[in-house]
Amino acid sequence: MSDEQQSSMSPREALFQRVMGFAALLQGLAQRFIGLARFLTLSGLLAALILDSLIVRSFDLSMVWAVIIGSLFMLPGLVIGWGWYILNEATTLPGRLLGWFNNAKAYAGDVSERAKAPVVEGIKKEGGLHDLKQLGGLAFDITSMGLDTSGLLAILGGSLSLTNPLVLVAMIIAGALVGLLDVAALLAGVISLFS
């Protein structure tokens, strides 16, 4: 990006560009290690099952002990997989939200511009079913943004709540608010399609 472009951007736009660039960098790193993370997760779970089976047979342990020992052995693999999943979701979310936001702006802008267009006698402005499809698409995009956001909140909340219960409470409240937005957008889309 040239110096002229950077100087013409507002501080908020410049900050957004930096955040998106950092997210793209993290996403690239996550994609490079996706194969390793999957291998470590799957091999760790397989090794846990084999070791658990050998120990249970060698010491003639009950099913309860088999489950306990197997769960302990599976923890490293699950932690690796969980960590990669959080990183992958966190790095791809900004791009997904930006895409949904741009689509929503396009839908809203198109409907708004046609609504402002002058009415010419004898010529009917485009509307009707096209408007309903636009509104339905806008509601779908808003719902998708809410689902993406609530998904990341659930992942981060579930991880951070292991160390701080207050984070869990805050994430539950935030997730509930996002869920209300999802329901409202879905209802708006259904109403617009059948009204």
C-alpha cells in the first residue's frame, strides 16, 4: 500500500487494514500447520486407545478404569486439535464477517437506490419479487454474521472459562444477545418473503 493511500485513509480504516493483515498472516500460519495439527491429533488419539487397551489387558482393569486412563491419554491430542480449531476459527472469522458485511451493504444499497429513483409515468420501477429476494438475502447475511460471531464466542468462552468463570458468564450473555439478533433477522427474512 502506497504512502498516498495510507494518508488518505482515516485512522479507523488504517486500523482495520492492519487487523485484517494480521489476521491474514495468522491464517497463513494456521494453514501451514494444519496438516501437522491433524496428524498429531489423530495419532495422539490412536496411541491413547492402543496404550489404554494394553494397560487394561495387562492389569485386568475394569471398564471404569479403562475410560479414566483412556481419557487421560487422549488429553494431549485433544488439546492440540482444540488449539488448532480455535486458531483456525479466529483467523478466518474477520474475512467471513467482512464478506457478509459487504454483501449486506450491496443488498441494502441496491434497494435504497431504487427506492430513491424518480417515478416516470408509464414505466414501472423494478420491485416486487426482486425486492423480496433482496430483503431475504440481507436477512440471511445478517443471520450468517451472527452465527459466525456466536460460534467464535462459544469457542473462546469455552476455553477462557477454564481459568476464569466470569468470562463464561460474559460469553453466555454475549452469545444470548447474538442469538436474539439471529432470531430477529431470520423472522425479518421470513416476513419479508411472505408479506
